[in-house]
Amino acid sequence: MNRQIILKSRPVGLPTTANFEITEAPALSAKEGELLVKALFISVDPYMRSRMSDAKSYVPSFEVGKPMDGGVVAEVIESNHPDFVAGDAVLGHLQWREIQSVNAQHVTKLDKAAPLSYYLGILGMPGLTAYFGMNEIGKPVAGETVVVSGAAGAVGMVVCQIARIKGCRVVAIAGNDDKNAYLKNVLKVDEVINYKTEKKMKAAIARTCPDGVDVYYDNVGGEISDAVFANINKFARIILCGQISMYNATEVPVGPRPQPLMVKKSALMQGFIVSNYSARFGEGIHQLAQWLGEGKLTYQETIVEGFETLPETFIGLFHGKNTGKLLVKMKD
């Protein structure tokens, strides 16, 4: 049996397992120029929530009745292309299927020297998102104060460490004490804030950032970002990476309008998607791998086992159940 997971219906608000369905996929073989691959690790990412709606975005919406898709590390089990052999590990944007055929030009052969799961995390999209967002928009300078929301997530965790490498003071915001303990004791950030227990976020930012905020890496949006904006310095850089606090909103949220403050502070606020820098991915991977090898980067993963757990694991993103990159590993 070759299982696949389809989008059964579009969610209203927070997705539930009822929005997904596990069905049987057709048997396939590798045609000329194709590979037959078996999934090893499947990524779940916050941006997938926007693709579950039919609103226009920078990537096409998932189609109801068809398989979900995303980042997948897979093993080649049959090759009809001269550059690949059975047993090779590949990375691609593939369907949520246990086994599938794919054009060999649409996947990348992986070096097995690194853990294969890392190519969906620190050496993949999250790591590259942190690297380019921080360096190209944040432009951190030694001695500056960097605030990171969603700091215990796959992107935020890397951002915190890049800021430390650059000599910055780092204030990390996460949703529970265990995550904050990891950020403080292992990743060595300077200050942590638990946004779920902190009663006055604006005051908490002011307390932990006595010299103001120079760079804000925003993975969350909403009231947390409102509190950070109130504490930014002149020439601050605000990196809009994600807005996970609003992905399940059923109405357009109304909050403080930051434009007057941006003018007053001569601040930069810029959104981006990592594919903007696709021509430079090799540069980013090389630098991240070098930092890993030098022990300057520490990486954490949350791995759930079993193809059938994909819907529930994806939903867990919005409850903050992961520390670091959240992945589903296929059972052996």
C-alpha cells in the first residue's frame, strides 16, 4: 500500500485533522529521466497554513482533493537517470506520499556526511531563511541589541545564534520556560521572555532591552511585535519573516499602525521570502555548514515518527509543541 495525504477541506481558523484524509496512491514506476523515491523525512512548516486557503499568495494554494506537498528528504529506490542510483538520498519539494516518481531535475542529491534531516532544517529552508533575513535585511553590527520572536522555532533558533556570532546582544521570546531555558543555557542568549506568562510585553521589552532594539526578527507578529515596535531605536531594522500568530485568524486583525513610528525612528521594515535569494543558496549552505563544523551553531529538532502523524504534527506547530525544526520521520 502506498499512502498519501490529501487536503480534504479548507480550514476555517485553526486546522483540524478533519481537513486531511489519508488515501491510497497509485503504484508508480520511474519513466525516462525520473526517479522512484521513498520518503524518509517530511517537513511541516507554518507557511503551509496560508496554502490551505484559497487566498492569493506568493505560492499556489493547495487543491482540495489533491495531496499536500512540501520539503521532503527521500531515498531513491529506482533510477531512470544516469546521475542517480538506488540508495541515493535526495531533497525536493514533493507530495505527501510514501512513494512517488519525480523528475530527476527537480531534486538535489544530498551528501550523507550530514544527518539527512538537517537538509530540511539548519542546512535547508529554515537555516537559509535565518541566514539571509538576518544578514541582508537585519545587517547586525557588534554591540547592537537583537530581539527574536518565535526564538525556539526552526528559524528563530538559528537567528539567535547568528546574532551571537555577529557579536550582538540577543533577547529571545518563546512560549514556555523549558524553551527559554534551552535558549538561555544552551544557545547562550542574553535575555529571555515567556510571552505566555508575561503580563506587560511592552514593559518586558523595555526591561530586557535597556538600550532599545536595533534589530527585530519577526516570526510571530501580533501583540508581541506591537510591544517590540514601541522600543525600537533610530535606524532600527525590522525583518518580517512570519506572522504565525495571525495565520488562523478569521477576520483581518486591527492593531497599532506602526508607520508614524517608522518615520520618527527612520526605521526599515521589510518582508521577504527565502526564495528571493535562491541564486545564493550555495553561499548560505556553505557558511551554515562551516559554522556547524566549528561548533558555533547548535541545532535542535523535534521529530515525530509515522507518516500517518503528519496532519496532527502540522497542527502542533500552532500550539508551539516543537523546539527547533519539526519533522515527521517515516517508520523503518
